[in-house]
Amino acid sequence: MNDNFVNEDPWRVFRIMSEFVEGFETMARVGPAVSIFGSARTPRSHRYYASARKLARMLAESGFAIITGGGPGVMEAANRGAHDVGGVSVGLNIMLPSEQRANPYTNVRLDFRYFFARLVMFVKYACSFVCVPGGFGTIHEFFNSMTLIQTGKAQRFPVVLIGSEYWNSLVKWMQKSLLEARPAMIDPSDMELFTITDDLEKAVQIVQSARDLVPSGERLRMESQGRLLTGEGTLLGQPPIRDHSGRRRRARMFAE
């Protein structure tokens, strides 16, 4: 038997549970929110820092809480924008060996050991995602949102990409390597799951238009189409089942 499992892994489960419990209790009170992602390395003098700060301020003035990863760079800019106007400014900080430090502009702060627990909080309590140029983490958040929407595990929610100069090259790669590949890796409609813009007012309008369409993420409920919504804001599917011949077939995605 693996001694590491006996001595460490069961206790790790309790640490994971504690992060979810504390996160759920804290985040359930923030109200309608927008998660803003971007590089921790963006300096305060950069135009993306200024854009993130201004956008967050506009969203906070419109009644949205701002959720970020709680660190420096674009995250700091977004928290700072909400802080400027007395809005709800949430920082979901991750403990890293280097680089990440909590910024001083949050009035709601949670510290996470586990990326996946933190990721749930970003998705569960946000009605929209805004991605400002960033590195692996920002790209991960973008494609995670695409996966949830594309697979039907989340209702379609606005995903806005700020900075056409940065994002257009990624879109060209998606167009060539994913859509035009043979066989195609995505559907043409998948390219419509996000919006690229440099217009901050347009970004705010997109987020505002979806405010009333987002589930609360606080309870199980049935949508008007009969789809069961789970507590983490994703649609509950069913596992594959076998037909009478013993071959696997795909179960219907949603309960009738």
C-alpha cells in the first residue's frame, strides 16, 4: 500500500472540501458578477492595465461585482477599477511558489491551494467572462469557457475578449487548424461563442444584455426547457447506457 495515500491523500480531501465550503459561503453573497482574466505580468503603465481598470469601473457602476485571480497585473487593474467606485471587488488568490501576490484592491478575498477549486468559483458565480491578453492561465480560462458552452455543460454566457491585436492571431489559428481541418475539430457556430472587441462600452453592453439570463448557481432548479441545472452552474448530463445488444449508445443529454 502507498504510504503517501494513507498519510496524505485522505487529509487532502478535507482541505479540498474546506476550499469549496468557504468559497461557496463567501461567493454566494457577491451578487451578479463578471470574472476578468489577464496577465499577472502586465505593468501599470501598459494600455491593457488601463483598459482593464476602466472596464471594471464601468461594470461596477452598472451593478456587477468584479472577480479576478487576486494577483498583480490585469487582475490588480480590474480589482482597482471596482475599488475606485466602491464596488464589490473579489480576489481569488492562488498560493504559488513565485510570481503571485495578492493585490490591495479587494474587499472580498479568498486564498486557494488548488487551481480546480478556484476555477469553480470563477465559473459558478460569474454571469460573464472578460479575457484581457495574458499567458497560459488566461488562455486556459478562455478555452475552459468554450468547452463548457460547446459541450452543453453550461448555458451560453458572454465571453468577451479585449484586445483584437492579441486575440486575432489565436482566432486565425482556430480557423485554420480547428475549423478548416479535415476532419473539422469544431463547428462553424463554435466561432460565434465569443466576441472580440476593443470597445469597452460594447463589452459592457454585452454583459448587461445577459444579466437576466444567468442562473443563480445557488440551488438545483429546472429550466423552462426541462433541463436540470446543477449547483455549480453546469447542466447535468447522463452516462452512456447499453442497448439490448450490449453495444454502448449515447444517452439523451437531458432529462425529458
